[in-house]
Amino acid sequence: MNEKLQPKLRTLALSLAVAFALPAIAAPAAPLSDWPAPKSAIAKDAKLEARVAEIVGKMTLAQKIGQMTQAEIKTATPDDVKRYYLGSVLNGGGSWPNNNKHASAADWLALANAYYDASMATDMAIKVPVIWGIDAVHGNNNVVGATIYPHNIGLGAAHDPKLVGEIGAATARAVRATGLAWVFGPTVAVVRDDRWGRTYESFSEDPLLVKSYAGPYVKGLQGRFDKDANVVASIKHFMGDGGTDQGKDRGVTKASAQQMMNIHGQGYYTGLEAGAQTVMISFNSWTDTSTNTEHGKLHGSRVAITDILKNRLGFDGFVVSDWNGIAEVPGCRNDSCAQSVNAGMDMFMVPDDWKAFIANTIKQVESGEIPMARIDDAVTRIVRVKLRAGLFGKRPSANAYAGKDAALQDRALARRAVRQSLVLLKNEGPALPLAEGKKILVVGKTADSISNQTGGWSLTWQGTANTNADFPHADSILAGIRAAAGAANVAYSADGAGVNVADYDAVIAVIGETPYAEGDGDIGPNGTLRHSGRHPEDLAVLQAVSGKDKPVVTVFVAGRPLWVNDLMNLSDTFVAAWLPGSEGKGVSDLLVAGPKRYDFSGTLSFSWPKTVCQTDLNAGNASYDPLFKLGYGLRSGTRSKLGQLDASYPAGGCGVSNSFPVYGQADRASFPLAIRSGSEVKPLGADLNATFTLPNVSVQTSQINTQQDARQVTWTGPASIEARGTRAMVLPPAAAKDGALRFDTIVSAAPAGKVTIAMACGADATGAACGTPLDATALFAGLAGKGKQTVKIPLACFSARGADLARVEAPFVVGSDAAFTAAFTNIDVLGGGAKEQDAVRCEELK
């Protein structure tokens, strides 16, 4: 088939699917048997290359390594940029100028100017400007007052490449308003297992839809650097991040080279053609199933970075690592990874350990472990991109959009994007939109929560610890409904309890997931796609209002397709709203009649599961049997006939798991952490930037394995930390058999007194109803100063002291009566852990 005709046929197929609510139809395409060679829209320029060579040729080794280093703004001052020749800074999610969450565009610009001025005040022969990068992944989402667009999964449902190009351009303007010039986006992952907590960052499970979006998005962000609005784009994460086994973040992608080419590589072809100047490497590992070759962590893979990306795909921009990603390469640390440098990594995101990284890398070059030619190549690429982007000789404040709060917003565009992204899945209730004058009861926790509708990567990394007041230029879905129907016609109850539904003409329930980002959103290997299992409050609110002879319209806000048969059975109408962002009125436009009539046009870019264990549900699979196929979506005038869906599910989860999560990145809600001092208890909550204190104890966020994954506890006197649920833990047989309480810890200061560890049943921390706490003083004293350690305490140790494991509500309670400092994360019960060689012996805990 003519290759020029294929995109047109595919566009026609998608248009027909949208118009007639048909499944998306992919135009026939011959699968790739080799890596293609995309031709970049930004070609090499001999004059510019000569300038690059001149600049690099006059650099010292320290200046070169400095250019390859990216530090976090919390740990690097403008003076550090000057002193260490830093090539880049970044702000992580939840990091702002002066640590002020409500910093204005002018505040951001002032710091950007300070960093730039510092880079122009070095003793380099030719001054090289610093570049500041940011995760502006759905608008300039780190900045208060900026418009937040639907996450990528919603944009995928719109099936509109032109729309994502407009959003890319609007995002670029918003980023330039703050003085920054580099966006870590777009994400072009193709998700194969919806248990992955970053599913919402993907446009689709369909590689060709992702391919159709990547180019326009890059063009919108970056253009050809001929406009003040343009920023440097970064397609990510190279590659296979969406294909990890069991959807585990940073896990292993088991795929043949052909699958990598034809599935996970598609977004890179059009992104590179559009001229993307940076590529971010993925945390995952890659095992080539066709050759049984283990390429290992891609941060250290020369095959992936140099052979494929640079040589086969012809990429001549620079490659950047992800947050401390080099530390996941075996033999490497946050501050040292010669293997990654030699593999082809050009810029290193070493947020906190950048000084040591610079010193270590200089030594590795001087010893010959890293060739100088590799350093020169990396710095050449970095300087090339900075020259192409027009950063030389132009202070951030010289940009036309700099410091302008108005440039942060494009609410009309975002509202249109929301309307286009909504998918009508069930339509057996009143015709939408509801007629003017109807009395409406709105229920559900998400109706008036802008935090829930924006999701992760919104002001903070996880999108948590936000209130509606943190979104001054935004509307909740409830606010949109009130504006459309009239405030007098709308009542709101978060849980629907005690409300007389008969007083209203219709009920709108707005429910769904709460915010999460990488790691925290993963559903474990024994988990299911059943939403009600993680959010029983949503099932309860629908049970409270359904069956009362009033139609129930459910709006489901979530970052992925989930099993919601029980919720659909309680709803007359069911709408997938994804994570719509700051413009709740885009949702209400389709629910309540207004001055202008809108209809549903979105169709699924991800298949919708029929059963709770369809975790790798993708069109084209041999066993493909979804509830709703890829491309499904109804119009207001099209009625569905779903009837009662099968709401049964396996109580034991999917498959057999020997791990029962207590507290970690995958589950911080079932047994949330709290500190206790005397009769005072303080929940630690979801705010990862806060410090929590009580008499004798304080807690702050720290890192043991990955970014902000741990809580460091500092004792000065009698107090404890506990992970406590609202009901007793129920261990699956595989976890209970020879089980051990397992956790990761870093002991920074040895105990000055007695330290205990217990499993508690009652409401206090003594665990008296569960026997006597174990004396762990010697255990923790022996771990002091040894860095990360994994501790496994057999459950039998607790049982021997009288613990009733069937009644345990707090599986993890650590107390100290004197000074002691330790960080904790990844707390779980591991089946078989008691038999492992490194398990603690019970006699050591006396």
C-alpha cells in the first residue's frame, strides 16, 4: 500500500468510528522489520556546528562535566551554577521558587534570570547559558494559576492530533511565562498493562494513535525555535516504559526487537521527525524475548541509547536521564555511573548528589574509565541544542511572554479539550444534556474536588495535598453544574447519605480515583482492576442514591480504564471523564443544557475491561474480549442496552501473590502512617513536602529507593510511628505461609535508648492485645550507618509473644524511648520471608 495513503485511510477510519460510535480501525500497515531513520525537521547547519566546536574546544574538563550535570533547584543556587558550570537545573514536582507553592510567574522568572545571569558570570572562555527543565505534562502544571489540560489519556480519547498541537503550543507559552525553556514532554508510552500507575500519561494502547500525536505535540511545543513561545521538547521515556511486566513501574519490559519497533517506538518516529531535541531515558529494563538478551536497565544500555536512538534513529540532540535513574544501573549510585556515560547518556539528572557526581565523573575521565571523546560528544550535543533553541545571548526576561500571568492560561482551549475527551459508555437514562430547570442532586467526593479532577503531576508530584483554593483559575465539576443549571437548582452531598432523592429530577454522581503519580499508582501483581475495592466510598454513594426512581448519571474520573460493572449497574448513564484538569465546565457542558448545545464525540483510546483480571487488555491480542472495544463511544442520541452486567469477581485477587502490602509507593492508603506521642496522634497524610511534629518525634519525607518514597523519623524521647488500617489485615495464604514483616530502612542515628517493634490490635500503640512488643534495639543499632537495608522479621516472632495475627490492625509499629533516627518504606508481609537466609532470628529480638 502507498505509505502516503496509509495515514489518510487511518484518519478516515477514526473519523468514521467517531461519527458512528464504531471501534477504531487501523489502516493496514506492514510491520517494521528494522529501525527506521526519521528525518528531523531541524537539520544540521554547518555554521552552527562550527560554533559548537569552537565553544566545546575552549572548555576545561570541569566545565564539560558541569554542562552534563542537572541539579534540583532545592539543592543548587545561582552561585552553584556559576561555580560548578552547571548545564541545567530542574524543579521536581512540588518544588517551587523559594519553596513557595503560590509563586507567581514573576517569581519563577526572577529565579530563572538569576540562574541565567550566574551562567553568564563564569570564567568560561565562551559563556554557555544554563537551561531549566520542568515536567509540564498537562499544561504548566507546577505553577499556581496555570491552566491544567486533560491528562494524555483524555486527549487520546479526543482522537484529534490538531488539538494536542494547540495544547503543546499553549503549554509552551505558559512555560515561557515563568522564564523556563525546556519541557520534559510529551510522554509517548504505549501502555500494555493498565495496572501501571502512569497509564494516564499515555495517549493510547494503540501505537499508531500515539504516533499520530507525538509529532503535532512536539511541533506545538518546539516549532522550529522561530517564536518566543517555543521551548525545547523531550519525548520520553525511551523506551518501552508502558510495556513492563505486570505494569510495574521501573520494571522489566519483555518484548522482542520487532515489538519495540512496532509498538513502543512509534511515537519516537514522528517526534524525532518533528525535530524533538531531547529524549529522556526510561527507568525500565529490557529483555529481548526473541533472542533472550537481557539489556538491563536502559539508563546503562549502550544498545538502546547509542546503537538504536543515536545511530539507527539518527538522533543528534542530547539524551537526558530521569530522576536518579543512573542509580538503578547495577554497580552505580546516585553520584556515579561511568557505565551510563559510556552508554551514551549526555545529561545527568542528579538532583541532590550533583557535586559528588561531578567530582566522581572527572576522576573517571582522568583515569581513562570514561573516554574524553564520549565527554566531548555529550557536551557537543548539549551546546548544539542550546544554540538551536536560541538560548545564547537572551535572558529569560527578554522573552515576549516572560512574567505574564495571562500567558499561563488558555481556559477556552482546555474546556474544549475536556468536551472532546469525555466518552459516553452507558446511555440508558435521561437524554443528555439535562433540560433547563431540572432539580439536580450532585453526589460524590470528586464533584467539588479540583485536586481529584487534575490528578497527579498537578502543583505537587503526586497531585496530593492540594485544595480548591490552590487552583484560582479553575472550576470544579460541581461549580460547572451550578453555573449551567443555576445554583438554586443544584444541591450537593458528598456521600448522599440522608438525602431525599425524591426531591430531585436527576442525580449526578461524580466519583473516581484520587491523585497519584509514578510508583504510587501501581496496582500490585495480586491486585485487580476493581475500582470499588480501592474506593468503596464510591460504591456506597451510588447505593445511597440509586433505585429511588430517579435517574443516576455517573461521571467517572480516573487515570485508566477500570472494572466498574457494579457501579454501572447502579447508574442509568455512565461517562468516562478521565482526568479532565482545571476546567470542570468542560464536563458540565455535556451534562446540563446551556446556551450552546454540545454532544459527546470522544471514543476510547484504551479498551475497557469486562472482568477484573483483564489487566493486559489490548486490541489485537488473541484473547481480546473487552466490555467496550478500542474506539467505542456513544452519542447522546444513541441508546445502549447493557442490561445488568456481571458484577462477580475473585475475592482472592488475580493470580497468587506472596506479598501483602502494608505501606509503600503502591499503597499508602490501606495502612496509612501516623506518629504517636503519649495520647496525641498525628496522621502523616499525603503531603510529601510537609514536616510533621509531636513532642519527642518529627517526620519528614526522604528517599531510600526512589524519589520521596520514604519517611524519616527523628525521635528525641518516647514516641512511635505506626501503619494502621481501619480493619484487621487479612493475609492471603501465600503471604501468611512462613511470612515475615519486611521493610526497607536507613538508620541515620543509632538508638540512644530502647527501640521496639510490634504488631498492634487495639487503638493504642502498645499492641497489648497482640502480645508483647519485640526489643529491636540491637537490630537497629547494627544497621546504623550502613545505608539502605532490608529487614525481614518472621511473623512467628510476633506470634510467639502472643500476637493474634487475625486481629492485627497496625502491622507496623516502631517505638523509641530516646534519640533515634531512621527512615522507612516498602513495608509489607512477605510469604516465605521467614525462611530466607537474611531473615532476622527471633532470639535476636529480646
